[in-house]
Amino acid sequence: MSWAYSASRRQGEESVRTVCAALDAGVSLLDTADMYGPFTNELLVGRVLKERRADAFVSTKVGLLVGEQHVVADGRPAYVRRACDASLRRLQTDVIDLYQLHREDPEVPVEETWGAMAELVAAGKVRALGLCAVGARADRRPGAGLYDATLRRLSRVQQVFPVSSVQAELSVWSPEALAGLLPWCEARQVGFLAAMPLGHGFLTGTLTPGQGFEPDDLRARHPRFTAEMMAANQPVVAGLRRVAERHGVTPAQAALAWVLAQGAHVVPVPGAKRARWAVENAAAAGLRLTPADLAEIAALPPAQGSWE
């Protein structure tokens, strides 16, 4: 709503209506970050929480600073403490249900950052801690799994304070987390927040190859959103549409149901800019894909194009 997808055109009142519609539809998790905007998304969520705090499980993130031309990591303990207080003020709440480390700072041992976050739990400002699997794609050593670096990081911070959740990308066209990261979480009863479960909107079936994106929309520079790659990946959407039509739902709902089918510990975190899309997404919780549906989706051709 205020980051990555033509946010400059987003209207605050419309976004507030969308969040309220999601809560009305039974959604409870509101996932945001201080860097979105920056800060404006937390302010928006705070407007809703001021009236409806009891309806929401509030998650936000720390560890990234937005500059004029770039994003940098900051994991210094003093910064973490200041950032948490600022997020609490913007969110208009006295406690954050889940505080996530958005990215590890290469200049600060992750254990030090995590230790500062654990202090926030002890202080009653935060209830649980999570880690985002950001930067895992940079691990390109021969034989390395996509999330090997994340698993090593998780093992280190677990020794400092329990990890309650891991957030990483998971969708029909980006299923890599199934190989190691999801089993790690399941074995330890750690929740998995599936980011980008609709593939930045591609899996909704509403985008057409060659369509333009606004300059401030990340998809304008994304390798998978060139006209060539969007055309090459149409079989993925077509397969979802076939499954969806059998159930009388949309491709987006089928895509979210696939994510939900990956385990009871998996919670998709779809974005929505409009109230009707938030309600549609929430309805996917009632869809149960059959073994035949899941086998058909598993047999779809892998997505084409680099993700970087």
C-alpha cells in the first residue's frame, strides 16, 4: 500500500478501508515494516489499530533503512531499541505481537541484533520474534541449497532466543522453500509466513504480457515481468485457472490454497490494495484442494526467468 507497487498513487482512506475489510473477513495477521514508505505503512496500520487493536495480530519488522537511492541494513542494538519505540508510536499500540528481523547487518553479528530484540520481549514491548529469509539467494556456493545461509543463521539465533516465525517467499512459481526451510520450521514448531504467495500479482491471472508498470513499481525492473518472461510463464497461470474453475474460484484463491496446503504451520501473507481483493484473498482459507489438484499444480512447468 505504501511500498513497491506504485505507492505514490495510493490513497490513505482507501487503504484504511482495505485493512478494515480484511479484518471484517476474518483476517487477523497484519504484516508491515518500518521501511515500507518508509514509515507510512505503519502509520496507516496504526490508524486501524487505534480502533481495532483486539482484532489484529500485529507484525512489523526492523533492520532496514531507506535512503535516497538504496536500502541498507542496520542491526546495531541501539538502533533496534530506538526503532521498536518508533514503531510502537506509529502503530498506536503498547506491544508488537511479532517483531521480525528484516535483514541481517553484515557489520553486526546477528546474535547481537537478536539479543537486543530479545531484550524487547523481556521489556514487554514485543511478544515474539521472527526472522525474514532475506539475502538467501546470494548463497551460490556449489552444492548450496537456496536457504542454506538462512538455516545457518536460524541455528545461531535460536541459541540466543527462540525463533517463533520465519518469513520467506513461497508460491506456485517460487516453491524453493519447500526443499529445506519449511521442513526445518515444521520440525521445530516454528511458524512460516509465506511472502509473495501471489507472485507479485502474476498468479492472479489479471496481468498481461507487455503491460506497463509505473516507474515506482518494482515489477517495472523485475526480470520475470518483462513481456517475454510474462508470456513464457502463462502456462503456470493457465494451470492454476484450470484448478480454480473446477472449484468455482479465482486463480488467486487457488494459488493461496496451494500455499495453505503446504502445512498447518504455513500462513500466506498476500498483499491487497483494494478491499475487494482483501476479501477475495480471505475466502481462500475455505478452499481445500484435492490430492489431484495438488498433483496437477506440482506437474506445472517451472517458472522461467531470473528472480533477481
